[in-house]
Amino acid sequence: MAWRERLEAAWERVLASLSYDFSQGEPAGAAPQLGGPDPIVSRDYENLRRAPQALRQALVDVSRELQIDPAELSDIIQSESGWDPTQPKAQTGTPRAGLLQLTVGAHQPGFETADAVWALREVPGDVQLRKVFLPFLKALKLPPKADAYRIYKSVFLPRFANKPDDFAICDVHDERTEDDKWCVSNPGFDRNKDGRIQWLEVFERVNEVRRSAKGRFLTLSGKVVEQGESVPASIASEGPAPARAVLQLRNQIDAQWRGRPKASDGIMGDLAHRARESDHNQGNAIDITRGPGGPDTRALIPLLLQDPRTRYVIHESKIYNPSIGGGAARAYEGPGKDPHNRHLHLSIHAERRDDNRPWEIEGVPTLDASPEASDGHAAVAIREGLLKAWKAGWVDNIVWVPLQFTELVLTVSAEFLSVDGVRIPCSWAEELELCRANRWVPATVAVVERRWELADRRLVVTPSPPERLNSAEGVAQVLKVNAALPPVAPAVLAEGFKHWVLDDAKIARPTNFGLYRADGSVWQQKGHGHDAAWRDYSQMFAPVQREAELGGKTIDLLERARQSGKYDAAVLDFLEGK
């Protein structure tokens, strides 16, 4: 069959699957009530401005049904197709087409083949929005008022949509998953040209597209509104972005110390930072992990202080400010009394955030790359316990992610608690102490099973006779297990080890569960074979926050546990500090 005949046949299948007569067009519908008879609906993008009003009307109607700002959806479409429904012009690369560059992988009815996808380019833009992309976007279950950045994350790789800004979607150097194909298909997002794409770079792309409108906005009728006229805040705002100065430093460090630990890295503020004043919330700060194979952060401090962009540095319970005492070390006790032992914090001057000249960091030595070094933090934590490591400030940053059941949403640690990128065993007694001090709770069997079901990384550990962890053999066993698994990636939900679980547990008679096989079966069903002080290579800790959401309301998991009557009162009393 000739190419044109194949295309026409595919197009007929599309028409049949959608049960819609494209020749009739879409009714214009009532004008949206978004601020007057001619509301602002988008930033000023040329192809949308020149298009018939029916396309802008469709943008508004679809956005209203999704409960999102039409300008946010418009930004995505501008980035994907430049508001040209006939894109791409040539059939190259991955089969994709239309305003949102639909692919076969989107699994939209009627578009299961490459020919059907290519044929979408012949469909008017307003019809594409209403009949093809609206059901696709609705299936993503976007949160109300989702901004362009969140929409992008959900459209691209929805299983990673809840990951933090510095999460690496893919890394062509690792050759690890199918996600690397996404990297190859979207080279324009590798803005740092380092062979990987982080959500931060997607965020930068969104803001670059917005800036291309040069402060102009577009009304429903196609009128251009210049900057300075009345513009809704929801459309005009772009939100904070990582400073170019800190991105430059991060890129230099990543290039010089490839494979370095990053468990305590971070630029943009998480929920805890956003609850208080922090330079991270504006993208004007960076945390750099101190760990084997990375830069000696102590040696980095004097070089950073010499740079005019540096506002201050915090590390190992000390703060250094060039404008105070010439940068001399002063005692530091900041929010949460974090001593910053596991990472160095750099804040820059806001007025210098766009200064992306290279940082002078030549000559900084590399920390001992052997985590088994007898005096290393990881080895000491294995021998002497996770609680000691926590109190010393050695435990890597915790990245919290949602764990969704039906109406219940828990907040859980994505990874097992680690030191210098090594997952550290934990006893039941230590876990209870950590939970009480931090308003956490142990997992239940249901939580562990749900973690495995939704895990981005399923860690399969081969059972073996445990060694005493206060011995050289015990340390070597833990390090060997860690070395055989994917490295700690704190933004990636991981599961596979054994947990101490709340089910049936008592203070002195704990319950453990877990250690998954590759087929998903569990090696350790609920058991009571150890006392509260027991630690071994397979018994790790991934905490759960006490506060959870149920039907949109905040609840206390300990209070609900007490009301259920299913758990030992002495354990609940201990966790509540009674």
C-alpha cells in the first residue's frame, strides 16, 4: 500500500475511534468569565495570536475543565509546538505530532500506531485540544491550579512528577533504564550539556519560553496587552528559579567529581524550607554533599569566600560571612539545629544571581573514596548505630515523597536513611527514639507493601547469615550489600529491605517484615525473632511522618492508631513522649 493510502486508512481509523465529524468544527461556546468580555488568556505567542479565535476559545474551555490557568497550558504548548498544530513538518525521530506532540506511548485511543499519530497534524488546533488532548490531560489527574512546570512533569514522565526539582530524570552515562530514551529524544532540555536532564532544566526551559513573550499578553480576541497594563497575577508570575551562579558551581563540581555522592545536595527549597525564610526558596543557595569521592568541602570554603557572589557559607556548625570579621568562622545553630555536617551550604547575593562566570575551585582535593575507611562516618555508623550518626549530623538529607493509597496520602522517606550514601542498619530501639524525636512513625506492613508496589527502584537483597555489625566483618557485609545495589538516590522511592513494623510490635518484642525477592514475594513475613537492640545488614529504616492527609484533611497517624485499638499502647505512648 502506498504511503498516502496508509495515511488515509490510519486517518479513517482515528475518525472512527473518536466518533466525531471534524468537518463540522467545534461550537464557539460562551465567552469565559476570566475578568471581562475580552479576558487575558495567554502570554503573547505569535502563532496563537494569528490563529482563529476558536483556538484561543478552546484553550480557555479545556483549561477551565481541567481547573488550571489557560496561560499555564499555553506555555506548555508554546514549548512543544510553537502553537502550530501541524508540527512537526517532517516525519523524523520518534513519531509525534500536534500541539502537545502526542506519541504512541501516550496510549490515546485511535493513536496506537505511528501513522495515526502523524495524521494528527491534519486536525485543526481547536479540535486537537478538545477531542485529543483534553482526555489525555484529564487522565493525568492534574491538581487544580497546576502551573506549567507541574503540567510538564506530568505530561512527560508522570511517575516522576512528584520528585523534587534536582531529580535527574535520566542520565545517558548510567545506561540504566528506558527513561534514558526520553533523554535522547529531548536533547534540548539538556541545558547543561552534561548528558542528563534534571527537572531543574525543564523548569528553566519553561521560564525561557515565558520570557520569549517579552512581557506581552494575549486576550481572547487576539489583542496584545503590553507589560504594565492590568495583568492577572496568576498569569504574570513566573515563580523562583535556580540562580545561574549556583547552577554554574554545581555543574563545575559535577564535572570535576563524577560519581560523587549527592544524597544531601539541593538548590530549590523543599516544604520545610518554604515554611520559613530561606535563600533556597529563591534559588539563591546550594547544598553540596560532603562524602567519599566528592570534593573536600572544608578546602572549598576559603575559595568560595574569595568570590564576590558569596553571601555566606555554613558547614560543620560554623558560619562564614565575608562581611563579618573577614569571613572568620563563627558558631552556627540554625533552623532545626542542623549542624550541616553532611553538606556545605552556600548562599549568594541575590543581585549577583545571574553572574555565571566559572568559580575558582581548582586544587580542591577529593575525599577518600573508600567508604570502608575505619574512621569514615559510614563505617562508624554501621559499627555504633544510626542513632549516633543522626545525633552527629552525619545522616544524609531526607527527601519526603507522597505515598498514595485511596483517600489516604502518607509522607514517607524516599530512601532508607544513609550516611555518605551508605544505607545504615537500624535497631527497633533506635527507630523508636528517632521517631519520637522527629514526629515520625514506623511503617506498617501495608505501608511496606505499598512502597514496593510504587517503588521506582526495587532493591533485591540476597539473604545471608548476618555478621556482628560492631566487627570488621559486619561493616564489610553492609558495604558489600550496598555496593551490589543501585546507589542512594534520595528523590527516588526505593524499597526492598526489611522494616521494623508497627503491626503487633511491643517495646521489647519488635516485629519485622520485608526483604523482597525479584518476583515480589517476601522473604521475611511478620516475625518476632529479635529483640529491640538487634541490628543486621538487612534491617533498614525509612520513616513515615506522623501527619498525613485523609480526604483532604490533615490527620495524626498516632492518634488514629490509638483509636483503632490494634497497636500496643506502650509503643504509642513512647512515640508520643509520654
